[in-house]
Amino acid sequence: NAGVMQNPRHLVRRRGQEARLRCSPMKGHSHVYWYRQLPEEGLKFMVYLQKENIIDESGMPKERFSAEFPKEGPSILRIQQVVRGDSAAYFCASSPPNPISNTEAFFGQGTRLTVV
Amino acid sequence: AQKITQTQPGMFVQEKEAVTLDCTYDTSDQSYGLFWYKQPSSGEMIFLIYQGSYDEQNATEGRYSLNFQKARKSANLVISASQLGDSAMYFCAMRGSISNFGNEKLTFGTGTRLTIIP
């Protein structure tokens, strides 16, 4: 049973380019969360999605960032016109459709984005 | 709003000694969960232990235990008999009441970098 899969593991983009980060949740999980970890900081919640729906995007920057979780395929975090400040590790987590209180969040290994 | 505070940016501990990593939290939720994660230098997030706000006993998982003091709003992680492989960043995190939409987002602290000295 594969865990949460993120790709790529490492991504280098020049300023102004677009970055697309992918996350495939664990089998049977329909809830996806994206977090950002800036260097030497903790993880910060960005967005919570269910299939074809954005449920909570309270942590998403207002511009340049978007996320989707289509009916088929992985969840995508998209960053347009990247800037150096976007350099960070981006983690995806997934949970099952009927969460119970003590379920751990299953994290992927993260995508390290470097903007040069 | 929820807040997690980890006041120890870094700690050095002799191998085989026990270590306590501090975590305090703030929330208005009656029901919540507290988590500890380990992040080694390779970067992945490894789940260690969970404590529910209504759990009467402190959680334990092998060498990890959680010293949960609800009145003080603290959830310290205790690692017994530390090993060199315990050297890593440790994050305390909280999840509030699960909403109707099943929102299980976590609020993380800033972490403690633990270094085990041989």
C-alpha cells in the first residue's frame, strides 16, 4: 500500500517561471492538504481539498498560488511567476473520507522548490 | 485560532539519556488532538505519537511518551534512552475539532532541533 506520493522531489525554477507540484494521496484517501515549510520554520497550512472541491484555502497566498484535486489524477499545487521567496519545501498530506479524531496525517516526502 | 509554542530552538543531549521537548498550546476548541513529528535531515515528516484532549492516560509509543497536562496546556514529548538516530527536528502540532467537512488541518510549532552527542 503506497503512501502519499509527491513529485518531483526537487524542483528548480527561474524567477518568473511556473512550478507545478503533484501529490497522489494514499489509496482510499479523498482529502488532501498542502503545507509549506520555509527554511528553518515549521509547516504552515495552505489549502485543504476534497475531490473537485476546495474546502479551506485560508492559508493560500492571494496571488500566484492555486490548487486543484480533480476527479481523476493527483492533486496539483501551482505557483505562477515564482519568486525567490517561494523557495521552500511543500508537503502534501492525505486522510480518509470519514476521519476519526485520532488519525494521524499521512505526509508525503515533500517537494523542495528552489527558485534561482 | 490555534497556536503551538516550542520554546527550545535547539537541544544537545548525551546518548542514552532521556530528553524532554517542550510544547505548549492555545485553543478555544473543547476537543482537539496533539501530535509530535520527527523530521530528520532527509526531510520527511515521521509521525511519532498522538494525544487526544479527552484521553485520560498519557500516550506512549515505544521510547516516546507524551506528558500531557491539560490544565497547563502543555504536551511535552519525552524520549527515553536517546540514540544517535534521534538527532532531528521535532515538531509539535495540533488539530482542532474536526469540522463537518472533515477538516483535519494541523497547526505546527517552530520545532526543536535535537542533537544526540555520542
